[in-house]
Amino acid sequence: MILSFIFFLILFLGGIWVMALAQSLEDFQAIVFIAGLLLTSLSLAFMMRQRGSATRRKDNWSGSPTE
């Protein structure tokens, strides 16, 4: 659990840093900003996918909406 949080934190803060870096570049600002946005979104998706989240469900991806 700690390792997944560290991985999430590195991706999340790295994505924010890449978005900030895009402001100081002269070329390819949009591409770098979108890469940072994708990193941030990927980190949030990774964290929401983890078991034992705030919903306390055993399996977050069971597929059945009635569970």
C-alpha cells in the first residue's frame, strides 16, 4: 500500500511539474502540457483503481452495478 502511494505521489507531482514546465518552454508548450495532464490523470486513475479505497469494497471492478 505504501509503495502504491509513493508511485501515485511521484506520478501526480511529476505531472504537475511537467504542466508547470510547459509554461516556460518556447516550443511545444501544448504537447508538454498535455503530457503533464495525462500523467496527472493516469495517477488519479491508478489510485482510484486500488483495492481498499474509501468505499470499502473488496473488488472495485467486479462489473455488476448491483453489488
